Amino acid sequence: LDGVCTTTRAKRKSDGRCISLVKFNHVSEFLSKAKQKDIEADMVNTYTHEACHVVLDTYEFIGEQPSTQYQETFAYQVGWVAECIYRTLSKK
């Protein structure tokens, strides 16, 4: 796959529910090419980018549209998903 990270829609085998799967594809290649000072900023960018995909997928799964009237809710969701991505990758 192209890119350091991708988000794909999938169905969970256990119950058939729609999910968003965040996959890190080329992290070691990315880290070896990046300058140390740029790695953290680039990874924050990547986490946040993929978190936006997850949250937008979630809106679609529940049949809703994101709205500028509810920016705070959207921002909290993106922050929470980005934190989950970070915590998961930090364990590797």
C-alpha cells in the first residue's frame, strides 16, 4: 500500500458491524528516511489525518452529516481517535 498509514472500512467478523481499520504500512521506511526532529511532527500529522477519516466514517455509519454547528463534538472525537492511534502505535 502507498503511504505511511491508511484507513479502510471493514466489517467485524464477530458481529458484522462496520468499522474503520487504521493500518500503518511503511513506518520503518518512513522513520529511516525522516530526520529525527521531523518524525514527531509528521506522525502527529498522520495520526490526526487518519483520525479524521475514522470520525467521518463513523458519521456515515450512523447516517449523520458532520456540521459546523457541532464542531466541538467533532474535534473531541478526532482527538480521542488520534490518541487511540498514538497509544496503539506506542506499544509497538
